[in-house]
Amino acid sequence: MARRIPPLNPLRVFEAVARTGNLTSAARQLHVTQPAVSRQIGVLEDYLEVELFRRERHGVTLTSAGRAYADQVLPAFERIAQATQDLIRCADADVLRVRTYSTFAAKWLIPRLGDFQRLHPDLQIKLSNAVEDVDFDEDRVEVAIQYGDGAWSQAHVDLLFHDQIEPVCTPAYLATHGAQASGRQALLGLRLLDSRYRRAEWADWLAAVGFADEASAAHRMVFGSSLLTWQAAMEGLGLAMGQTRLLTREFEAGQLVRPFARPVVRKQAYYLLRAKRQRPSRSVEAFRAWMLAECQTQDSGPDALAI
């Protein structure tokens, strides 16, 4: 006896509407219009000769028949999606997709990737950057490096290192402006360089070390990223708040110095994230082991004050 399978496109639309409970949300996910979604639901109902949704003033709800149908159709679509994801990851076993922020990639990860490639020359890294939190169901990546409090319920989380901050500037800037009678604290009353996404850093550090009054009259200059902020500091434009774990090469090269040597450790940290539903793979495990080892060997500098 031949199996009776309904038209697949209307069935896919039914799955989206049943899962989201909303025609507009389903249309957005499917990249079609809401009327197109309604038409496809009508096609499926005509085929099955059953009313699947009850049209109401403020939207649609599943009928009892529609709910019974959805209880079997939705898990089937979930299995298809998982099987497809597993197949793609298996086919790309030697490709590792990593997502992180531009600043972390430029200042920490990329300078060290050569060491990883020498250890694993057969693995291909595909690096992408984004500010938004990763969504392993939507974003095609195996691992992500993110900043926060570690509370990502849908991911396996490894702590890399805590966020350690303190002001930085060039040696020349310090020599010119830090030799005044009031000492290095005079730097705080000049120009402070801010990163758009980390505007709270200066307030946190000043409060922690008790220098808020010294900076009350400072001129502020704001940049769109930490990368630009630190570049401005290296051009002698002022005093920037540095993430010291990301600036070790600039300190070693003498491009930047820490005039106060009073680092502050915040509660937030950088974490390595892996999807909980993801099958363990050789590439992910190799990258995870290397990242954790690299972070353990990195010197954090002077003793820091925790906040």
C-alpha cells in the first residue's frame, strides 16, 4: 500500500505555525508573507479535509485535530533537522567554525592561531565575528568565544579568563603628562578614551581604586570598538581603559604602558561555548584543549583588585 504524504511545502508551513503559534512569526522564519502562510495552511487543510487551525480575532489556535497532528509532525521535523545538521558536520569533520568578537579575534586569538595550526595542520579554521550572542540552532558554528557571566543554558561553557581592566597609554604620553606636580593621577583629568560597547569600564575602575573625583572634569572621546580605542591611545590621544589580557603584545613591545599598575578584575569573563546538542568531534575537542591550555599559561600581570 502506497504511503500517503501531504504536499511538503504546506506541511513545512504548518510545522512553523504550530511551533511558533503565530502566523507573523512563521512568515518571518520562512521569509514569506503572512497571506502566503495562510494560503499554504488552506492547501494542507483541503488535502487532509480537516480543519487544523481555528481562525480567531487575534490570531490562530490549533484545533484538537491540529494539535494531535502537530504532536507527531513537529518531532519528525526536529529529527530531520538534527539528521541534516549531523550529516553536514560529519561531512565537514576537518572544518572548525569559530565565532567571536572582532577585538578578541584581533588581539588574542589570531596572534596565536599559528600555534594551533602547527599542532593540527589538517584542521581548517573558519573564523567569523559578531557582537550578538551565538544561537547554535541558527548560526552555523561549532564553538563561540563570548563575554558575559557564564549563564548560557543551551551551551557547554568553559571559563577562559576573567575580564581584567586598567588604564593604558603610550610611554610618551605618560612622560609628557604624568610628570606634573600632582603625579600620575593628573592623567585622569585630561582625556579619557571610551569604547562604545564598554562604557561602564571607566566608572568601575575609578570607583574600585577611589579615583572618581580626579576624573570628574576629564574630556571624553568615544570610539565604536575597543580596537579603535586602543589604537587612539597608541596614537597619543589620551588614556584608554585596557583589557590587559588582550594587550600583552603591546605591553611587551613597549607600545602601551600601565601608568597606575592597579588592575581591577570584573565579574564578567570570556568563555568558550559549545552546543549541548552537538556531538563531540575531534576538531572541537582539539580546539577546546588548546584554548584552555593557552589561557592557563598566560600571565595575568600584577595582582588585581576584584569587584
